[in-house]
Amino acid sequence: MRTKAVAGLLVLAVAAMAGGAAGYAALGDLQFERKQADGEGSESITPSIFPHWVHRTRYRCYVCHPTLFAMELGATPITMDAIGKGQYCGACHNGRIAFDVDFATCARCHRELEE
């Protein structure tokens, strides 16, 4: 019975990773709509997708919550400037712990989901 549960979790983890990479919504993905500081043109900016399950398989909740992110979607005012300064996603996505956030990696987060 335990073997089946572990196998099921592995299948879900692989599906989540593959789904996130291919642009498909995976279980637990969160979509953040981007807004311009002046409130104009936000409809032309691709939203960012956070693959929650992929992160959750590697880290416990307390690594990010509540110190880096509030538990409510949209409650944390994430900006690219803040990420670049090592806040929010930038606490890990700094080129040492995880891939760096720069123009070469934009599409890893800012992409459209296909359902």
C-alpha cells in the first residue's frame, strides 16, 4: 500500500514538473497577474506562473511562509525590483540556490498557461 502511495506522489511530481515546463497548468500552480506601476498596459504583460507543487516537493511550507510570502494569493506585493534585491522569489532565485532572474530566464515564470 505504501509503495502505491509513493508511486502516486512521484507521478504527480513528475506531471507537475513536466506541466510547468511545457506551459500547462499543473496541480497547485498559482498565476500572478502583472500590473504596471501606473496602472496602464497591464493587459499586454504576460502573467507569472508559480509552480507551487514543484517547490513544495523540495521545501517545507515554513521556508517561504509567512516570512517571504503571505498565505493569501495576491497579498504579497511582489515586484521585479524587489526580486532583484533578493526579496520574495529573489531570496532563492539568485543564481546560487536556484536559477537567476534576468532577461534570459523571463519565460520560465512569465508565460501563458494552456488548459
